Amino acid sequence: MSYIDGFVIPVPADKKEAYRAMATKAVPIFKEHGATRVVECWGDDIPDGKVTDFKGAVKAEPGETVVFSWIVWPSKEVRDEGNKKVMADPRMKMVEDMPFDGKRMIYGGFELLLDSKR
């Protein structure tokens, strides 16, 4: 059963191409270490909620949008080992130049509950 890492990230709108470039460089590293799919979605229609919303969850500031992304792994075990290898991979040094405030990113690991493709 697949395992999913999910992310919600505030990114300055003028850093869209820098974010795309960073993500594009990271994809082969994640896949080399076991991920089967990496998806990055740029916020386009993110309404304000009455109680909470995507922007509030990451304390998005004026001029920022929200990136919603996920990484699919074959299992939690592959994900745990893969993430260790990804973080140790010297090609991930680009993290020093992240085009967003990583302190406001939220993330977590999720068991697959339902997948309409299956």
C-alpha cells in the first residue's frame, strides 16, 4: 500500500520559477531513493475560510501563494529509508537556497485511505 508525504508551503509569487527549478532538481533525487511520484501544485484559487484555510495554515503573507504538494512512496518503510537517503544526498544542498520560508511549511506522512485509480 502506498504511503504519502504531504506538504503545504507559502511561496512568494515572484519566486514561482525559482520554486519550480528547485522542485525539478529534487524530483530525480527523491525518485532515485524510492519515491514513485512527486506532484507540485501552485495555488490558483485559494479562498479565505471562515475558521481556517490553506493560507492561514502557513501564515501566508501578502504577495505569497500556497504550494500544495505530495510525494508517493511504495510504503512507509521505503519512505522512511528514502527520506534518510534524500536528506544525506549532497545534491540536496540546494536546500540552503530555498525560495520560501521553510519554518512556515507544514507537512506530514499519510497512510493511503482511498485512491480512485485503484
